[in-house]
Amino acid sequence: MTSSELESLPRPWGRLTDHIGLGVLSARFDRDLLEEVINRTGRREKRSRRLPAHVMIRYVIAMGLFFEESYDEVMRRLVGNLRKLGSWVDDWQVPTASAITQARQRLGVAPLRALFERAAVPLASAGTKGAWLARRRLMAVDATSFDVADTDANVERFGRMGSGPKASAYPKLHVAALAECGSHAIVGAVLGGCRTGERTLAADLVPAVGPGMLVLADAGLFSFELFGRFAATGADLAWRIGASVSIGHLRWLPDGSYLALIYRPGLSAERRHRLAEQARAGHEIPIELARLVRVVEYIVPDRNPDGELIVVVTTVLDPHDIDASDLAGAYQQRWEEESALDELKTDLRGRGEVLRSKTPDLVEQQMWGLLLAHYAIRALLLDAADPAGYDPDRMSFIKGVRVVRRQVTDQAAISP
């Protein structure tokens, strides 16, 4: 196209950055939704700026997609195609890294967190393979940590693992997450310092679960109190327990599982025995002291060559509702959350990479952007898998990342 033909093309209105989109991701986080969370969190800019709030939300999500790129290079990827097409011939320049950081500081954490809470909902449809068991949506809770930039402020907020010469090289951000097993979509997250226990963080995920779910968790998350808090939501649970958890056997069931009591910590052996006797006699047990569960025990030879016994306690008490073999198979779906967290840490972040934001608020902002980028890619993969009847587990996440990265660059001029 000649320069005269370029000159004759209609020019988009407004600032260059007003037209930044995230290509194929825009459908998940459209402009109206961005404006809603900006208003709700009080981050509306008070004067016209080169990098307004809605642009910076998209930019932070793009940081999750192009994790290894510099701040200004991420911006170039978003606007570069506009300039190549000749849509602008003015002297607009890509903002400096300093200007981008200042705009991120003005935006803060709240809009990204609010956008995730608003947009990240379970994705699986009734026909999604691997997403359901006995009309219950399979969900999993897990936790992981991310290295963050080694600054005094980050150390103070997030802490290091270990101490003295054995302390971790970087401060660590701890993330507890709730994932939908069928889609690998993370639909709940809590951020905290690495010295905050997994159970403490996971307790804040309770509002994200509810009736119609079967929530899975590993032994590291089990406690009598936390199990009870999740059960009180109306969701069903299937949680692995360790050998240190005391179980009061009540009676065997036809499928090889058995009914039992789990006890509040600190009860004497005599008190636990009396409670079990009361339960066998059909008396009601104070829920603050003990809880009736069903126990499924099994081994998985290919995962546990030494024959380690896996013990899962569940709130699904009727074996005719879900039998022991199906519950054991469902618990193995908990590995899907580990896969989702690995996608975040390896495929998006890059193995061994550090969240390089220098201040705690920007670290958390960057983490929410990473979570939003992961969610949007997983949603796109599910949209592709469901109509074809594929199990989303068979869809390559890293291929999805590559496609989205190309689309973001190629469709930078598409405004949502």
C-alpha cells in the first residue's frame, strides 16, 4: 500500500492506547466489564491520561501472556501492529518502563482482583468430559508458591522460606487456588506470604464453593476445622488424610468403604471411644467434636510402587450414590489442579522465572494478571474442545498459549 493510500484511510478516534485490545481474549474481559470493575474499585482516573485504567488492566493481563518480555516490549506487542498498518502517523511513542510502572501503581491491585472474582467462574458444560461425577462438578484445592523480586519491601510482605544460610534465595508469594478439574480453569485464588500456612490461605476459598460441587484436596490441607468449614457450604468433599489423623471405625459398607468418625484434635482416646459407641448406637454426635464421614482406602500401583495406602474421607455417605471405585477415580482428578498450577508456573511464567515487580502491591497485581491470562486461555481451549467432543485434558495448553500470543500481536488493533 502506498503512502498516499495510507493517508486516505480513516483514522481511529482518540488516543492510540484507547484501541488496545487483547485480540481473542477480549471476549472474556470486554470493555464494559473492565469499566464495571474500575468503577467498583474507585480507580477511575481523574484526568485524561496516556495510559488509562482500562488499558492498564489489559496490559497487566498481557504481562501474563508475555511474561519474559520487558515492560515496554509488552506494550510494543500490543500497539505495534497498529503502527505497522499506518493507522497512526503522529509522534506517539511507546511509554517508558518508568511511565508504565507509574500507571500500574495508579491502577493498584483491586481492579485485577475484582476482575478475576467477577469473571473467573466454572466453565464446564453438562457435556464436558471429565468434569462431573454423579451430577457434581469436580473441583480441587491446592497451593503453590512463586519467587518474587528480592527487594526489602517484598521480603517484609512475603518472607523467605527457611532462615539464615538456608533461607530461600528469593521471597515467595504463596497462592491457594480452587480449580475446576474438567477445564483446568482456576476459579478461586488467595494470595499471601510464604509463612502463611496453606490451610489458613485455603480457608478464604470457602466462599467460592457450594452445593453441586465435589471438592478434592490433598492430605496437606486436611484439618478437622477446615474440612468442617468447606462441608458447611453444602459442597461434597473427598479429601485425603494422613496417617496421623485418628479415625473411629463404625461399620463396613457393601462397596468396601466404611463409615467412620473423624475427631476434633485434642480429644482423649476414651472420649473418642465413647463418641464412636454413641454413633454405632444411632445417637447424634455433636458436630463440634466429631463428624460422620465415609472412608475409601486404595492403592495406585503405578503411582505408588511401594504400595502406599491412600485414605480418602468423603461427605458422600451413601455408596449407592457414588461407589468406592468411582470416588477413588475422582480423587485422582485432584492431579488436574496440580497440572493447572504447573501451567501457570511453567508454560506462562516460564520455568524458574521470577515475578519481577519490585513492590508487594505490584507483585500481587502481576499475579492476578497471570491468573486472568491462564483463565482466558483455558476458556478458549474448552470452547474448542466441547463442540468436538474432546476431553479438554487432551488439548495442549502450551499450544493454546502460542496461538493466543500470536493473536494478541496480530489483532492489536481490534478494540473490544
